[in-house]
Amino acid sequence: MGGGKHVLGQSKGRHIFGTARVGDRGQIVIPKEARTFYQIQTGDTLLILGDDENGMIITKPDVLNKLANTILDQIGKEEEN
């Protein structure tokens, strides 16, 4: 599934979907192409993470849940050895 603009020097899997302006109430509109690509639907909950050095990440909570499960599975395997 393609999407976003291709940027020279970017590795595969990286996308630029455009910009979003912050409204008076702090709301942003995620570009339609990005919503379609990431299957974001009206009413979905998104997780906002931040880092002083790298900025902000907006993702679906299930992405973090999958990562946490992978880490916990790995810890379990290491404890068995």
C-alpha cells in the first residue's frame, strides 16, 4: 500500500503526508491520505508520545501494546535460559 510523498534519502517505509495546522482548541486534522494509509477511523483513540530531543509521535495504542508484548516475550525467553 503506497502513500505519502517520496523523499530522496529516506529509507522505505518512511512517508510525508503533508502538514496540519493547530486550531484554536489545539486540534489538528490528520491528512486524509495518512488516515487511509494507517486505517484511522472517526472515534479512534490515538496515543501521543513525546521526547525532548526527537519531538512527538502520534500512534494507535495497539502499536505500543504489540511492542510491549514483544519485549515481555523476549524477557520471558531470557529468564528461561
